[in-house]
Amino acid sequence: MKVFGLALGVALLLSQTLALTGLIDPAQSTYAHARVPWLATAVGATLFGLGMALVGTCAFGSLIRLGSGDMRSLIVLIVFGAVAYAVLRGVLAPLRIDLFERVTVDLPASMQGTFASLMTALAGKTGAALLAGLCAMALVFTAVLDGRLWRAPKLMTAGLVLGLGVVAGWAATGLMDDEFAVQRRLQSLTFVAPVARGLYGMMLGTPGWLDFGVASVVGVTAGSGLAARMAGDFRWEAFDDPTEMRRHLLGAVLMGLGGVLAGGCTIGQGLSAASLTALTAPIAIAGMMLGARLGILLLVEGSLRDILAHYLGRR
């Protein structure tokens, strides 16, 4: 958690610096809308966390596992991408739009769906910048002051690089003009919609499918494979038995459904959206933690009935 906090602190500090200096505009991202879809975010994040527990990792982790030779992750990502695309633009899209995304909190048109925008309205840009800086430094120092993490330099490096990766995404899509783009959109690391678009694009060859998000999916998998080869950790793995396969398939479906509803994964909402101080980020993080906790209980206790019997019996 402290390493994740380090990544978030770095991403928050540098992303807000880019925003406050006018180098990027958070309003161009998908996380800063004046309409905050709190219900879709909460329900989707909980489903995503539940699926994450069943699979044993998130979409980002599945890409890393795939790069190191885990064929279970290949099956998970195919199912995850197919379900995500069905919710994003396919047969399940009307259900998402009509049932979940109609329930929103509408902010004034002059405001963005971020805490930075709210703080700017209340305390001005200086107050918003000060609060963002204090939060970022608190997250960074929590990790830096932990002596145990200094004895695990790989973890510290991972947190730092992941945070810088989020900032690099904002910079790459916000500072570099694309003369062929119909509408410029600010993007950074997220691994739900890009996996879905990449799977669909590879099958049908739709124009413009290889964008920043899809390229980052390819990059993470390639980087994981290179790291695994260099460390001698690359090995082919498959499902141990049908029970494990069923668990992974169910988890992949829940992650695909929940990830689109939530508007992102642990990286997309937990780091990228949070670095812009999106109002949906804490809702998504709490939902994923709740879903993951429920998933772990299911794995330990065996069924929902066993969970209820265990806790009711304890009382």
C-alpha cells in the first residue's frame, strides 16, 4: 500500500504541476466531467474488485503475467476484453447507459469533476495547489520514511516508475498535438477500454485503433516479458484444473463488466484519475477494496452461504 501511495504521490504532485501551469487541461480527460456517475463507479468498482480477487490480480497484473509466460492471463484478457467491449460499445452498452450512467451528481457547468476544481472555487488556485502538494508529499514521505522499503529497492523503484508513467501519459497526450485527431483527448495509463479496443481492433482492423492506450497495453506486456527474461523468471504456466479455470473466467467477466462501469481499473482510477483529483477516484478505490475483500472471503469460506453462516454463527 505504501508503494502504491508513493506512485500516487509522485503522479499527483507532477500531474497537478502540469495542470496548474496550463500545460495540460484535465477537462479534456474522461475523468473530469461535470456529471459524476457515482452509481456506475461504485457498482462497477465493486464488481471489478470481486473479479480481481477471483483472478488473483487486476488487468495491469494480468498483462504483466502474460509477458512472463502465464497463459492463464491470455485467456483472462481475451474474456475480459470481449466483455469490456460489449459493455463499452456492444450489446450491453444500453444497459450501462440507461441503468447506471443516468444516476449522476451534476456540478455547475463552470466546474470540473475534480477536487482541485472544487478547492479552486472555495480557496482559489493557491489553496488548491497547496492542498494537492501537501497530500502528495504526505503520500511520498509515508513510503520514503519506511526503513523496510529501503531494503526493497525494486519496490521503491516500481512505485516511482509507475507514478512517472502516469505523468508521462498525460504529457504525451496533452503536450503533443496530433494533426490527424478529430478531437484531442487527454489520456494516461488505464487498462480496461484499451484492452477491449485493442482486441477488437486486431480482429477487425478498424482504423485508428492503435492509439496511446492500446500501445501502452502492448508496452506493458513487452516490458514484462523483457524483465522476466533478464531475471530468468520467464516460464510457461497454465490452469491447474477446471476449478481454477472457472474461477478465472468468472473473474474476467466481472472485471470486464465492472471496469467499464467504474471508468477504469486500479491504475486507471486509482492512479491516473486520482492524479487529476477526480471525484470518482475515491469512490472507485473504496469499491475495489470492498469487492476484493468480498472475493477473498468467497475464496476462503467457499460460498456466500458459508460466509453468512460463519459471521452469523460468530455473533
